[in-house]
Amino acid sequence: MPTKHNHAPTVKAPGASWGRNQQTNARTTARCTGLQTCQQPAREAILSPQIAIQIAVEDVTPLPATFSDINITAEVSTGSKQTQTSESPRARERSSACAIFAPAVAGNCQSESKRLPTKKRVKPVVIQKPELVLLDASTDSKDLELKPTKNKGQGVFAKRKIPPNSRLAYGGVVISKQEKAYLFRLALKDQQSTAALYITETGIKDEYEDANPARKENLENIYGGRINEPDVDERANCLLTTDTLSGKSRAVFISIEEIPEGHELTAHYGTEYQRSYEVGKPATEPSWW
């Protein structure tokens, strides 16, 4: 924002020298009071990119002993350093001329201002969060079904259209930090073991969920442990994260988009998951998340 001056700045043309009691060259000065028209009519006013002003007058009136009666409200740059602005050089020149010779060129100033571009306020787009839907995770679910895939074994498929922000509990058995460590030791001893393949965090310290299908009836549902990762050329349509379910933090799948009927539900297991196959991209967090 421009600095407000308590005194009027002087206007000086290149090559001109002003003293307190000194008259100046007839082509470089004019005496003005307030924003009134100069006492002598000017033949031309030429504004350079540095906003230096040269005024030719028919007669010269001596300058006052002081410049206290010069009241031109304008900031003028006479040096080589330019003030950075988004206006074009022509617009800056017109703005300076309007500030100094306002009464004389009021009409031109008004027409020029009408041509200057104005900023348009763009209202922010408010993305409404989709209504939360808890998917039916019963054995005879109306929302989900288990079906074989081409190369990933069993998979979870949509029986009907599933809206975004639909939730499916991971449904595993809650285990402790010590139980997790034991299962990982078993996996290290046997490279073919699946003992540690279905373990994920719950969001509570030292607490985990194991959704290994081998646990069968101990599982909360049969779907969570069967959701596969996306194929190489695909992106997951669900997030595997933690959220509060029934008043407790648990692992959960959340659909980020509408999943059509017959399509497979997929989720990325994370970068730390030990896998021996290529995998697609993780789901992109939606704007409402």
C-alpha cells in the first residue's frame, strides 16, 4: 500500500536543478496550487517510463521561496529503479497524469479507468461430504459377495452400486503386540506361511487386527481379509485406514468413489507391506475426506 505523505512531493525533470530561491528553466517547471489548473496554460505534457514530467509554458512565474504551497498529491519516480506493478507503462503514465492534472484531464481519466481490468471474486466450491453408509457385512450380504478373480484368488465384489464414503470393517481378530511378534517369527521360519499376511493396525497403541481367513468363525466378517490390491494398470477404489466403529478405533475400508455393481473392491496395503508381485496405485484421498 502506498505510503501516505504529510507533505507534498516535488516533481523534478531530468537535468533540472531546483533550489529554495532559484528560478528554473522555462521548459521544466510550472507552479500549481492544490489540484487546481496550472496558472499558465501548458502546451504539452510528456511522461516517460520513469514518470519524469516536462512542461512547456508560455510564461514563467517565479517559484516561491519555499514549496509549502505546492500540494500535488502524487508519488513520482525520477530514478532508474522502477516500482514493481502489474500495470502497463501506459497505465502507470496515465495514472500519474490523472493525479497531477486531475481537473484538466478528468474526462480522459474516467474513460481510462473504465478500460482497466477488474478482479472477479470466485466463490469457493464447497464439496459436500457424502453420507456415511455402513455396508452389510453379513454372510448373505445384500451389498457384497465373494467371487474368484483371474489371478488373485477370492475377491470382494459389489452386489449393487456402492456409494462413496461406504464403510466396511476390516473384521479381524484383535491381537496384542506379543501375538503379532509371534506370528511374524512363524512367517520368517517358513517363506510359504501366511501367518503374518493379514495383520494391520487398529489405531490403538500395541493393538492389531488379524483377518487371516484361517481364523474362520472367529472373524467379525468374511470380507475384510479378502479385499485384494489393485492390478498394475488400476487404482484402488477404497482406502484402508482406521476409524471409530461402535465407539472404538478399528481398521476399516472406505470407498472413495462410486463402485458400480459387479466391480471388485480394492485397496492398497501400504508401502511397508511385504509383497512378491507388482501392484497398482493407492486410492487418492477425496476432497471431502
